[in-house]
Amino acid sequence: MTLDTLATPVFLQDRLDHWAKERPDENAVICGDVNYTWAQWRPRILALTEALRRAAIRRGDRILTFDMNHMAIVELTFAAAALGAGTVVGNFRLAPGQLAYILEDSTPKIVFYGAEFQGVLQAAAAESETKPPRTVAIGGENDEYEPFLAGGAQAPEGMEAAENSEGGNGVVREEIDPNDTVLVVYTSGSTGRPKGVELTHTSVNAHSVMANEGFRMVPGDVNMVGMPMFHVGGSCYLQVGIYAGASTIYLRDPSGPSLMKAIAQGARFAFLVPAVIHAVLGAGEQAAAAFSSLKKIAYGSSPMPLPLLAKTLKTWPDTELAHVFGMTELSGIASMLQDTDHRNPPRPEVLQSVGRALPGLEIRIAEPFTHEVLPAGVNGEIQVRGRLTMRGYLNRPEDTANAFTADGFLCSGDIGHMDEDGYLYMVDRLKDMIISGGENVYCPEVENVLMAHPDVNEGIVMGVPHPKWVETVKAVVVRNEGSTVGEADLIAFCRERLAHYQCPTSVDFVEELPRNATGKILKRDLREPYWRGHDRNI
């Protein structure tokens, strides 16, 4: 079986049906101590589909999962999708008030929650203004999930069991549409309340097809999924492997020991954030040697500083690297910088790009407000058109309309430019760009210089209020162990390499930078104290 012979799936469960027929005895998924072949996994999901149907889940409904990575989240996503329903994957790190908002906004019919998070769910339900939905506990001493699933395999008298219906889902297929929502993934809410991004059968499947043109996974490969499922780097990256027929090692918690175990089990593909790569390379020769057995590492969600990239290329000469750019509204990734461009770039600056558009996608650079298309080399908003774009924002028709141009391009909110060869350069977030004295300052350009200083372990820059220039550049730095480098030294270092207006005017030193669950640095948390009481919406 090769990639060229794979049909484009219409519904999310098409690949499960295909591989259960073509490769029934091969491993489909491993999660902890649980291991299912394709032939074993498909009947579970069919039974779960029937259990949801009996629980009155219908087309257009939503269920919600609230747990760390667990097999149940993946199974429920497939099962609900077969009914035309969507799965809201809640961030298990949410505080009760935040979860209460998502419960009210998404109105799920059933909440499936990890037993250890019962207290958070109860507190959220107490804060919610809507009636708490039915709940089903996953795991723990009083697990309710497995009995719930098993109930779907027991057909009522006079009815066929779920696995014996036409194709396992023939009746259901007539009632759903490829544009039905299958996933609702809430954005981080860096400004205002989080928005629920609706992804469909069509968008998720299109992403799997397009992304695997770059990953090139085939049956027999083993894919490691460590990102949380409330992030498209987890939920949609997992779907890429399933589309390709690769076995999936699905990690509940991407800790160092879990990653090492997955590699020992045969994982050869992985998607990691630069912070994890940084940690692995800093963990010693044994950890670095273990990761060298990976065939391909894709990295994204945040930029990789050039010094770290150089160390990565040197440490793992036989592992393919792929830098990806994407966002929730695109079901995952939209561009990829392949290994050949990492190791033999046509020009040195290509290493700072996020690659070229995936096959079947259109990417353009446009003026953010007029949407006038800009020429090569000019910074503007990155806009994307293709079948992997979201259906819209849940309950937000105005925001949905504003997210798309009249000719169907999704407005990413990211600033960048494209060169003559189609390489895309991500410069900054539109909302994070610093405007100091009328001059635009793009944070990554300054951060790359900052990270080149030998005493800097990590560093970011942000805009803070200034009485004359409106805002000015501040750096927040984690020193290398044992370093005593000072503010004046770092400012002088930057002034030798950047225009004066781009350089930090102050430097804060911290032990570590705050991050969210996906490894992204929480710049908003760092900025908030400085902008408190100001009119600007950070």
C-alpha cells in the first residue's frame, strides 16, 4: 500500500473502515497498556456510536470530553462524528470558571470526564448558568465509560447489533453530511473570551491528505502523538497517522519517560514543540541518542531559535526535520519546510521560513484591512484558502464572517511575507506587533538576535507603554546557568545588530518563561501588568 493508492476520505471514519478491511491484524493504536488492532478497534467505535445514539445524541449535537489524553477522547470523536455530532475537547488545565464558560457556550448533551477532574467539573457546573448535562466518568474506581460503550454492543431485542449493521454505519451515513462539525477546539482566548473553532469531516480529512503529502507516513510506520487533544497538534495530527494507516502510540502525558518509552516501542514520527526539543538536547547524550532513532520530527507552535536549530541539525544528522506553520482554524498545518531545505537551503534565510504551502492550498500575503494582495518580500497578513479551513466559530456568525475575505481566504492574523520561490516567512502576530514611535517592530527579528547572545538560554520581547513612543521594546530573558550577564550588556549587543528603535530599552531576568500546555510562551501574561490601566487591549 502506498500513498498514491489511498482514496480521499469523505467521512472521518472512512479510514477506520478501510484499514480494518485491508490490514485487520496490524496495530492501530497503543495507549498505555491498551493495544488494539484495526479489527479490534473498529467494533469498539461502532458500539460507542450506537451507545451515543441510544443516549439521544443526534446530528448537530455536541458532547464534551474533559481529561488528559485518553483513548476515550479519540473513540468518542469518531463515534460522535458518525452521528453528525461534534466533540468539544476541553482543556483539562482550565479553571472551573473557564470550563463553565465552555459548558455554556457549547451546550454539550453529555460530558465525559476523567475521574481525577471530577472536582473541577463539579465546581464548573456550580458556576454555570445552564443546567449541567449528563456526565460519564472515564477511569477511576467507578469507571462509567467502558460500561457505557459496552451497552452499545448489546442490541435490543429485534435489532441487529451495531457491528452487524450495513457497513457498521450504513443507516447513519444517510443522515450526516461531510460539512457537519466533528471537532470543536477552543482558541486560547488571548483577547477576550475563547472562541470555539468548528472543524468538519471535510476540513479534518483534507488536512490529513494535504499534511501527509509532507509527512509521507505509510502503513507499517509508527506515529507518536504527545500533544494534548485539545490542540490540533494532537487531535488532527493523530488523524494524519490514521489516514496513512500508521500505528499510533498515543501518550497520556508527554513526559520524558513517556516519550522515551514510545521511541523504545518503535515510534518513528513525532510532532514536537521547540521547548521539548530544547529539553531533550539539554538532558544529556542518552536522551539525544534515543531520539536519533526517529525518522522524522516535525516542529511548530512556536519559532525555533537559529542556535537551537543548528544544534538540532548537528545532533540528529539522520533524522528528517520539518518546520510547520498552522493554526486551529486550518485544522492543523498549512505549510512545511522539509528536511532538504533544512540541510541544503537554497539560500541561508530559508532556514528562517516556515516552508511552502501544502499541496492543494493557496497562501497569499495581503494588506490586513483592504485585503489587497502584496508583492513578494512585503510584509502583510498571511491568508489561506483551501478545503481544510474551519466551518466557523461556534455561535459567532459575525466573527466567522470577519475571518474570511470575500473570495474565501481565511485571515490568519499572522504577519509575514513570501519570497519569489514561495517560501513563507512568519514575522509576528498582527496583535503582537510592536509599534514604537510609528515604526513597526517584529518580535522574532529581535528575539533571534537576543538568542544569539552566548549567555541567553531563552528570551522574548514585547511592547510596554512609553510616554513618548506609545510603546517600547522590553526583553524578558532566562540566563544560562551561572551567567551574570546584565541589562546593559544585552541592550548593547542588540544595538550592534539592529536598528535603534528595534532594540530593547529594558530587560527583565526570570528563572523561566510562562508557557501553556502546548509549550507556547504566554506573552499576554508577561505583558498584562505593564498594560494594566491603559486603553490598549493586549
